[in-house]
Amino acid sequence: MKYQDHLGKVHLAMKSIQHWFEMWQEEGWAHQEEIPSRDLLCGGDYEEFFEKAKCMLADDEITYPIRGLLKALFPEQYQWMDKSFKRITCAARHVPLPRLPPGPFAGRVTLNNLQTVLHKDSLDELCVVFNTGKYIGGDFLSPDTGIKFKYAPGHTAAFLSQWLWHVVPATMEPEDLFPPGRISRVYTTHRRTIKKMLLDNYKTKLDKRYTLDENIKDRRIKINYPRRHWSKEIAEAKKGKKVKKSA
């Protein structure tokens, strides 16, 4: 993203989005077990995964207040999410902690200077969002309810994101030398993950590569994701072989 300071000089600032999920269903592979997200697994680099997992779980000052907020506002959804969270705890099993992370969210999505449009989050049960940064303005809009409220750095919103259309409009830039921007954090758990974790046979729905104690002890965090749009025909074609195209 570009911004111009009060002296007229143009600067560049990074945009990014990170999905850190202890367990989720890889899109397009509904028949596979639940696995940690690619962003969290860091391409199979265990040391990088270890540092990210520590970072992800070291947000007690945020998650404990959020936990209390959800208990009060959404008690039924909170019970489902908390039970499913306690059955996952993938990152916590890899990172030694003095206590179990408070939950109840299996995922954290971080947006850095990334502007979203009006949308619903069809995969989420509900979500809690807050933001930090340096900017002028900031509102949270929910057209379905006719609600508009101030969404400044440090403010928090909890809502049923699968049902409500919502958007946070673009912000204005402060007139000083410090880079402007907004970093948003979204706490959520996908609905299909909750559904699987509430089953009696929930352990069969988790990929054992990331939950078995012997793998954790040996620091095995290998990633063998199936490639999308990848087939035997394409593989053989890359080798220069002629193959009969499958139906």
C-alpha cells in the first residue's frame, strides 16, 4: 500500500494476511482429517512453527477478557466452541506452557493494512475482532442491523459473522511521519471443525501427524498437502510422457 506523508513524500507499507489455525478443514478436501493451517505450519520448518505457536498462545491478556465476553453474550455457542477447543490443543501440545491456553478459539486471523469489503464469514461460528494501529477514523458497519459504531484502536466487536453482513471502511492517514495503517486480529473457529470435535469419535477426525506424542517428541511436523489441480496426467506430461487422459 502507498501513503503520502505531510511533506509530500510517498512511502510503501506492507499488506498481509495470516491464518493461524490449530486445526481446520483444508478447503476443497472435505474427506481429509483436520490439520493445522499452512500459515501456522510454516512449510514444515519446525523451529519457525515453534516460534509462531508460542506467539499465538501468548495472548492471554486478550483471550481471557474475550472468553468472559463470549460467556455473557453467546453462552450456547461458547459451550460448543470451548469443548471443541479443548479436544484440539495442537499447538499447546508442541509448545510447553505453564497452563492450557484459555480458548475457546482454534484460529486467529491477522490482517495487516488489508482492507476488506462488505461480507459474511460463512465458515465461522462467530468471531471476535479488535484492531490496533495509527490512523484517523474507523467505524464498524452492520447493514442488516442498521448499526454503526466507532471502531478505533483497541476497540472490540463480537458477533455472529456467519449471519451478519459487516465491513470496516477504509481509514484516513494521520498527518505525521509515522507509517499509518491498521492491524486487525480476528478470533474464530470454523463451524465444521466444531461439529467434528463434538462427535464421540472426534479423534479420528484429527490428522495424527500433528497430535501423536511420539511425533511431537521427535519434532515431526511434516506437511504433505495434496496439490490442487494436480493429476497423474499433468505429472506424466511434465516428464515428457504421453498418457491417456482419464475421464
